[in-house]
Amino acid sequence: MKKVALITGVTGQDGSYLAEFLLDKGYEVHGIKRRASSLNTQRIDHIYQDSHEENPMFFLHYGDLTDSSNLTRIIKEVCPDEIYNLGAQSHVAVSFESPEYTADVDALGTLRLLEAIRFLGMEKTTRFYQASTSELFGEVQETPQKETTPFHPRSPYAVAKMYAYWITVNFRESYGMYACNGILFNHESPRRGETFVTRKITRALANISQGLEKCLYLGNMDALRDWGHAKDYVRMQWMMLQQDAADDFVIATGKQISVREFVSMSAKELGITLRFEGQGIDEVGIVDDISGAFCDALNEGDIIVRIDPRYFRPAEVETLLGDPSKAKDKLGWEPEISVEEMCAEMVSHDLEKAKQHAILKANGFDVNVTLES
Ligand code: NDP
Ligand code: GDR
């Protein structure tokens, strides 16, 4: 019998990869998307199926994690075997600007889903995956971080996700629900939102190489992260729901690099060697050498990276490094894509876009490539 999955956050990075993955496995996939004034389905347009097609396997429902009655109705209609709660206000810096909304969506939204499952009497038949995060570790208490490392969240986002983590554990313990947390470290891809740091970097450097922008402005370049590829991580989300008993797992690569190193890695992909000079807010990234075929707009000595204190956070998470041993031992999961391969894929994707924009611009079309974070 075919399985039915419901994904919140289906229009996001992970939601789109997970939907693809589950469709490939023969699932009937339902996704919840928010009503927006413009289209927000770019990441899933390629798998969209018109409901008039024969045997459609992919369905979209309007909904919002702040709306209990809507969530309850969708779950009742869809009757999912598995629910993946990926929907969230997922930007850490933005959570300092909108803390109450972040708590409503990320913390209470999770409770609303769990309560809907219970209210509908589906707690023994529907499995639940919660998108937990390495941000829970925040001010890290031990390195590397594993499932038993104490939490110390450092942002309204992380505090909201901490509630979501514990309410998921609580429903497992209280009602015997198959509910589990994937404590995922940062994962990226060409589909990563443009204001997260990796994508901001690959996009800006690609644009700079084409003369579409002059400089990349960043915040804390010393921050260290354990970056993996979203494709590897959604595979693990599914694996976590296929076990005999629900459990929580850290998903990470076990390697970390700094934001600065990611900038250098991306520049290298474009054939640019960068030299960093100065300290603190005066640090700059200078073009030291150019070998790339697509960097006509650049000269040696150009400053193409600067610090803008606007991107510093009220409380920063300086370092995160995960220990995925439990996932490896118990589930046989290992990441297949390295940070270098991921960076190359992102740069190549953004360079292609930048080249298209440059051609449009050269032919008199107005192209807006402004970056905000
Ligand atoms: P994205 O920001 O790319 O996607 C978030 C999704 O949530 C989007 O589909 C968005 O819709 C949707 N959403 C936002 N607000 C609401 C709401 N009020 N109601 C319903 N849906 C909403 O995130 P990712 O795909 O990168 O991450 C997926 C999940 O994993 C998130 O919960 C995130 O916090 C968590 N996570 C991510 C990590 C990462 O490194 N990527 C690491 C650890 C955890 P729209 O498209 O309309 O904006
Ligand atoms: P993060 O990802 O906060 O780890 O949350 P992000 O890419 O936003 O930041 C990573 C690190 O880079 C530093 N940084 C900047 N960040 C942004 N966005 N823009 C900048 O200009 C910039 N300059 C430096 C940040 O300060 C930070 O230290 C992501 C999200 O996907 C969460 O939803 C998820 O839970 C965690 O990863 C794990």
C-alpha cells in the first residue's frame, strides 16, 4: 500500500528536496503552503502536478502553522502516515526582529500539529518528525555536540525551537506517539534561501565576477559552522521515521569551517584568490590573483568583501560542530556530499544565473540583484 506523507514548509529548501525524495519512493505527498501575494512555489514547480492529471501523487494545501483549525482539517483530510514539520520562521537574525511571531510559528506551531494528531485519535498511526536544530546548543557546553550535550539557546529562534524539541519528546513520552527530533546542523544547497550566509556569499561573488555588484558585506566572519548538503539531510529525516522505535538524532558532518573560509572556497571556485587584511569591522577581502575565465569585471587589488556591523547579532553562536556517531551506528547514515562539493555546486548555479543577468543587462534590460540579509 502506498504511504501518505504531509510536509509543512514544503516550499522551503528542505521541503522541496524531501518532497522529491518521497515521490521517488512512491509516496503520495501533501504539502502545506502559505498564501502569499506573489508565487512562492519556485522550489517545487518542477514536481507540481495538476490535479487534473491522471493519478496525481503531489498535492498542495493552503495553510499556516499559526492556524490550528486549518492544520486539524488538513490532517483529517489527508490522513498521513508520516508528518514532517519543516515549516518555520527559520532565520536566526530575523528572530531577534520578530521574536513573538517566531515563537508562535516555531514553538506553538509544533504543539498545534501534535495536538491535532492527538485530537483526531491518530497518535498511534501517524509518525511525526520535528525539524530541530544545532542552534539549541548555542553557547556550546562541549565539543563536538551530540544528543546528550546540554542546550543553551542564544536567539528567540533557538528558544522557540527548544520548546518544539521538548514538546515533541513530551508527546512521545506521554501518549506513546512515534515522534522524533532530528537535531540538524546547518545544511545548504543551490536552493538555500538567499539571506543565509553561504548562499549570500556564493550569489554575491558570482554577481561580482560578472560586474553586477561591487562588494559583499558580511557580519561575523569568524563564526564556525558544520555545513552539510540538504539532500543528504532529508534522506536522514525519512530514515528517522522508519525505525522500530522513535528516537532523536544529531545530523552533521563532523567537520567545521569558518564563514571566512567559505568565502575563500567560493572565490576559488570562481578562479579568484582572496587575501584578508585588517581586523574586526575594518577587515576586508582583497583580490590577490585572478585565474577565472569569467572575472573580466575584476582587477587585482579590488576590495570585494567588507564587514557591515548591521549583520552582527545581539547574541552570536560562535562555533558549532556535530558528532553524528549515533546516526551512523544506529541508522547507517553518512553524508555523501562534502562541503567543497556543495560549495562548487552552489557557485556554479549562481554563476549561471549571474551570467544570464549580465547578458540581460548588457542588452539594456533592468536587472535587480540587490542582496539583503
Ligand atoms: P526555509 O526557510 O527554506 O523554509 C521554511 C518553510 O517554512 C518555507 O516553506 C516557509 O514558507 C514555511 N513557513 C514559514 N512560516 C510558516 C508559517 N507560519 N506557516 C507555515 N509555513 C511556514 O527552511 P529550511 O528548508 O532550510 O529548513 C527547514 C526546517 O529545518 C526549518 O524548520 C528550519 O528551522 C529547520 N532547520 C534548518 C536547518 C538548515 O540548516 N537549513 C538546520 C536545522 C534546522 P514560505 O516559502 O512561504 O516562506
Ligand atoms: P544560522 O545560519 O544562523 O547558523 O542558522 P546563517 O547562514 O544565517 O548564519 C551562519 C553564521 O554566519 C554568520 N554571518 C552571517 N549570517 C548571515 N545570515 N548574513 C551575513 O551577512 C553574515 N555574516 C556572518 C552568522 O552570524 C552566523 O554565525 C541556520 C538556519 O538555517 C537555522 O534555521 C538553522 O536552525 C541553523 O542554521 C542550524
